[in-house]
Amino acid sequence: MKKVKIQSLRILIQSLFLLLALSWLAISIIGVTRSIHQFCPYAVVCFGLRWGVLLRLGGVLMSGAIIFGFAVLVSTLFWGRKFCAWLCPLGTVQEWLFALRSRQYRLKCKLPFYADTKAAWLKYALMAATILLSIVGLGYVSIKLCPFYSLSLIPRIAFPGLILLILTLAASLFVSRPWCRFLCPYGALMNVFQIAGRKAGIPRKLVKRNLERCTDCGLCSLWCPMNINIGENEYVENVNCIHCGICAEKCPKKGTIDEESVCPKQL
Ligand code: SF4
Ligand code: SF4
């Protein structure tokens, strides 16, 4: 019952953030404001690392998106990638599109676990490229490719980003959260922060499987939207876990999966 309530709360918060983003988009269409990108925490890289911005301390550097982006990165040190499952509008739309498919399709359409590990380099490469481009003052190149930013200049749409957005949404009908798993440079940056936090010995919330109660049915891994092999260990150490709580909700033995703040030395 508690887990069902958590899922209802998550859907409510996701809906509110999606509504907020769509309202901002609507306002940008009529030209009151310039950019839905003010919602994107990756502004911490795209705008935060531009030399021009750094030289204008107190100006764009202090904009809400950059502060928000940095705050989310710090939060991942303690709570992991909750942002992706609870707040990100792009994550929400991908999740809801995949949910349109039948239960049978969603359970059958699974890539092998190693495929996610192998494809992970893509998002890290995108992260490295965007950081480099921003530092040398060419951040606008990556911004034009950003699916979120593509909507920001309506009616002057950035077409490369729009194409990427359409492809991402279309792919979401076949694969769970393709942008979050394979391409999101902010997801990669959150992963880097979590790995640094682990090395620094900072305790972080992890999904925990009670080994005494677990029957190894494998349902939790089958339903995991990030294709994580939950049955591999007692704790889900995988930095791609977005703390959606779906594994706990789908587990037939209620109370077997929970979250716990764990010191890296305990692992
Ligand atoms: S391990 Fe559980 S909480 Fe983490 S992403 Fe997978 S289903 Fe969500
Ligand atoms: S769904 Fe529950 S019982 Fe089944 S493997 Fe996962 S934790 Fe164990």
C-alpha cells in the first residue's frame, strides 16, 4: 500500500513538472519569454561553463537554471538520480509513451543487461563533448542539438534538436527511457558525481533487496525502466538507478525491496 502511494505521489509530481514545462513552452510560443531551456539543469554546463558567462559573475551565472542544475548534481551525492524519475519532463514523457505499450510487450522487449553497459559510453562521450565545446566558447553547437532547447526558440526552432526530440519520443514507444539510458549528458554528469561521492566515502541512498525474503523471481529486473540487473547483488550500486520505486511496486513479496542510506565502506 505504501509503495502504491509512493507511485501515486511520483506521478503527481511528474505531472506538475510536465505541466509547468508545457506552460512555459506555451508562453514562449506567444513570445513572452525566450526559452524553455530555463527549466534544464544541464544549463550548468551549456551556460555555466562559458567563459563569457564566468566573466559576468552575478549575471547569467546566477540564473535559476544553473543554480538548480548544480543543486541537483549535489543532491545526487546523497540521493542518486531521483531527478530523472520524479522531476524531468523529458523522462516523464518517455516513461508515459512506453507505458502505452502492452504489459506483455514491455516485459518481453528487454535488451541484455550488458547492452546498457556497452552503450553507456555514448552519453559520457556527449557529456565530454558538450563540456569541451562550452569551455572553448562553442556551447551553441551542442545547444542546437539539445532536444529540450529545440523547443525553446519557437517560432525559430532549432531543427537538429527537434529531430533528435522526435526520434527520442518515437524510440520511447519501443524502448524504455532511451534518452535517459543512452544519450543524456546530464545523466552522465550525475553518474560522475555519484562515482566521485562514492570515492569520497559519502553515504548514498541505494535500493536494497532483502535476501531472506527474495524468491529470485526476477520480476523487479524485468520491470526496471533503466534495465538494471537488480538480482545481481543485495544493493543496487548501479549509478543509473533513478530511484523510481517501480521494482518495489512490482515485487510480489511486498516489503522485500526498500531504500537505505549506505556508506561505500559497507559495500
Ligand atoms: S533499480 Fe528499481 S528504483 Fe532503480 S531504476 Fe530500477 S526499478 Fe527504478
Ligand atoms: S521481484 Fe521481489 S521476489 Fe522477485 S527477484 Fe525481485 S526482489 Fe526478489
